[in-house]
Amino acid sequence: MVAETMGGDRAARGFWDRDWGWLVFGLSIAILGVTGLAYANFLPGQPAPKWLPARVPLSFAANLFMAAAGLAIAWRRTAAWGALALAVYYGLLVVALMDGRMIARNAGVFMAYSNTAEQLAILAGALIVWADRALLAPGRAALIARAGQVLFGVCAVLFGGAHFAYMNFTAPLVPDWLPPSQLFWGYATGVFHILGGLAIIVGVRARLAAILLTVMYAAWTPMVHLPLIIAHPGDFGHWIENGANLVLTGAAWVVADSLRKAPSP
């Protein structure tokens, strides 16, 4: 039994020692972009003003860009360029202009910050991939990667806060067959987010925290989002939420990969 356990631990470590995050992140961004194309509008996380001229063509261009950037990230030769383009798009257009305008109008509403955190998590993942794939000086690359890690940690804390602030929305998403109760898991996942985010920010058990967040997000696709899509295939909201969850899975995985310790000599 001890030998089997040790073998399982080695297998688990071997899986997480492989460099998968950038690929999952890139493909999930591409999936979200394609979902936006089918949605024929800006994604909910990109609140472009309704008065924007040529809004529909611009939304098509934005979603096409996301699909192309995601595929570029998923290909090693273009990963750095795709990640940089995605970081610029999210940093300047989505977060600074679109979400910044939304926060300015709803400064006292927590949801404005937690919704922006989803976009910041994408920015964090893009920054880390760029730092890893671009030909940057080691010190600069480490600084950018660390900034991305801390940013993702802050986002996780905000996600956890949203679970507590909006439990009436969170708890019903938990499968009702999962013991002990929907409310328990609503609070528990909020705590997991906050503890995981704080661990990444302060650098204590940070990689373990990032791995556990990755597993949690990945589990939500078959347990929460796919059943909703199957039950309501014509509701684009469920498709978009699943795409966003896949992106968070990829971003958390990128963070976990970036926190990998150098192998012992």
C-alpha cells in the first residue's frame, strides 16, 4: 500500500511537472473567442458602450482577434506574440477602457470589481506566458511573471469575496446532489478562492494553491457548466460562462507552471 501511494505521488508530480498551462490557456482563449463570434456581440466581460459606432463589426473583430490570439498562444513559435497581443488588448482596451468605465459608474458595487477580476485573470495569464516565451532578460522576465502571479492571486481573492457577497447566485450553481449542501459548497469554494489567492500573493505554498485552483476550475466544467449547456443548449450565457471557466482553468494552470521549482541538481 505504501509503495502504491508513493508511486501515485510520483505520477502526480510528473503530470504537474509538464508544461501544459500555456496550451490549455491558449486553446481556451480561442474557444471563448469562437463562442463570442457565435454570440455575435461583445462578450459580457467586455462591456463596450451601446452607442459605439459599428458596434457589431467591432465585436466580430474583437472575438476574431481573441480566437486568433488564443491559437497563436497555443503554438510555441508564436506564443510570445500571441500572449503580448492579448495582454495589450486586455490591459488597455478591456480593463482600462471598458471595465474602468464600468467601475467608475458602479464604484460602490462589489460585482463591478469581481467581474473585472475575470478580465484581469486573463491579463495575468497572458503576462506570464509572454514572460516565459519572449526573449527577455531573466530578471525582467521574472519580474513580469511575478506581477502576473500576484495579479492572479488578487483576482482569486475577489472571486472568493463574490461568493460570499452573492451567495444567492453562487449556491444554486452547485449540483443539488452534492453533499452536504449547495450552501456549504458555495461558502467552501469562496474560502478556497481566498486562501488560494493569498497563498499565491505571499508566496507560501503558492504552487500547491495554484494547482488546487486549477483542479477546482476544471471540475466545474463537467459538474456545473456542461449540465447547464445540455439542459439549455440555446442559452448563449451558459456557453460563455463555460468558456470563461475554461480560460480561468488555463490561467490558473499557467500560474502553477510558472511557480514550478527548479529541479535539484
